[in-house]
Amino acid sequence: MAVLLTTNPGLEAFVASEVGEKTGASTFPRPHGFAGHVLAEELEPEQCFGLRSVHHVLVPLTHSSIHSLQDILDTLDTLPPDAIAPEKRFRVSCHRFGDHGFSSVDVERMAGAVLQKRYRLRVDLEGYEEEVRIFVRGEKCSVALQRTRTPLSARHKTSYAPMAALRTNIAYAMLRLTAPARSLLDPFCGSGTILLEAADAFPGVALYGCDVNEEAVAGARKNAEAEGLSLDIRRVDARALARSYSPDFDAVVTNPPYGLRVGKHLDYSRFYRHFLRQAHAVLAPEGRMALIAFKRRDFRRELDRSPFLPEEEYAVEIGDITPKIYLLRKRE
């Protein structure tokens, strides 16, 4: 059986790598041109429920080229008679990218009517047993059955969860870049997502976190306690890390703040300049740092002047923004 895995566009290589390591299955990133999708062959959905780099696990049904809403409905008419078990409660969700003469709601309503009649299904938006997902990107359409009710990336207990909190699958991808590591620091720990993911995915690593915001420090500690973890989380300004930490960390993995989190008038070039110097100061020789840069131009300018050697970079869609994940190595 083939399985379709969803993730943030830009993380497909991380999904393919994780699937290969854990299952040995062949993978095809961005099948039919769909960003954020990875197709894996000869796998059962249940074999994918432990994957950390994905959001959802689906079973693909069909794909086609489309020019209109009617083309999507005609695609559904070509599904095999046994594609969906009859008499089930179901719902249709559509994820559409691009300019079309129809809306996602139009697709959900019309496709739902076709499937309801074809497979004798009952619409139930809340208590559904089967979710049919229709992806439309440009002139491509893909139809699949979702096998995960909640995202696999929503796996940690977070009583403190600010709106800008990082998704765990992105945190996992960043942690993979710096693994293996004996000790790790997150200087902008926020709600603690990176630390929680590191504790779960890479046990044995000594974890440290800090944030300049008192509420974030208290929230991260609370989230760690909810996971049964006792972590060293302090209130520290990341622009002055060397005052609080020794140069002993194998890895720094972090999501520096941006936008409303730090104010409209922040000088990002100055901010990145100071942070890069401080991160360099607390890393051990040959230490590595993985971070997300939302202000890419400002960051790249300061990176070129910094004592870091860039090794890898990935543009990743997060909501309606496309920052980059950078992997850097300390240069003496």
C-alpha cells in the first residue's frame, strides 16, 4: 500500500530521510508537484504513526489535472466502487492553493454531495469516521483518505502555548541537523517546544533553555513538568549568553523572535549580529547551530560577517511566511 504524508513545504527531505531510516521504504517527495507531500511505497498507515517530521498520514486515492470544479467532481466519479466503505459518517476537507473560479467551501460542498450519493455515506462534520481530503494546487488535484484524526505534530502537553509557538515537526527537523549532541541550548525557548522534542526524540542529551520573557520561562517550565521533565530553564537575554553559560554546548537549536513578538522597530541586523556572537561564545569547538531566520536578508548579511560557517539551509513554509532554517558550524 502507498501512504501519503503531509508536512510543511520545505521539509520533504526530512520526511523522506526519517521514513527511510525507520522503515526502509522508498519515498517520493512532492508527488505530482504537491509541496508538503511525500509519497511512501509499500507501507501501511500504522507504520507511520510514530513519524515525527509529519503532520498527517493518508491513503492516496487518485490525482488528476483540473481546470474547473466540474473536473474535480468528474475525478471523484472515477474512484473505484470500494474506495470508501459504505454507510460511514464522513466529511470532506479541501486545501486549495492558487487562483481558481471556485472556493474550498465550494469543493467541500459539491464533492461531499457526489461522494454521499456514490458511497451511501452520511455527512457528520464532527463525529465523522472517514475524512476525505482534497488538495488543489494550481491545475493539479489529489484525493486521499486521512488516517490520523489529530496531527502527529501535536504530541506534547502544552498548557502554555503562545500563538507563535513552533510546531514539533519543525523542531524535530532542526534537531536532526545537529544530532548527535551531548548538550544543547535553546536561547529563545518560548514555550519549550524544541526542548520537549529533544527530550523525547533524543534521550540522553543534556538540555538547557532560556528566554528573556518571564512569562515564557514560567510557561516552558510548566510544559516541561507536564511531560515529567526537570529542565534547566532560566531567564537570560540571548544577547548576553556568555554571562550565564560556559562554552560547553555541542549544539544551539532555536527559533529567534520576529514581528510583533519583539516590536515593530527592532533593528534586526543589530539583533542578529549580537546573537550570533553570543551563540559562538557558548558553543564548544566545532559546535553547530540550527536556527530559523524570518528576516532572511538581515540575517544573511550578518551571517556573512560572523564567525560561523553555513553548511545547509532550507526554505520552509510556516503559515503564510517562508523563513529559512540554517545549519551553521562554529569557526574558530
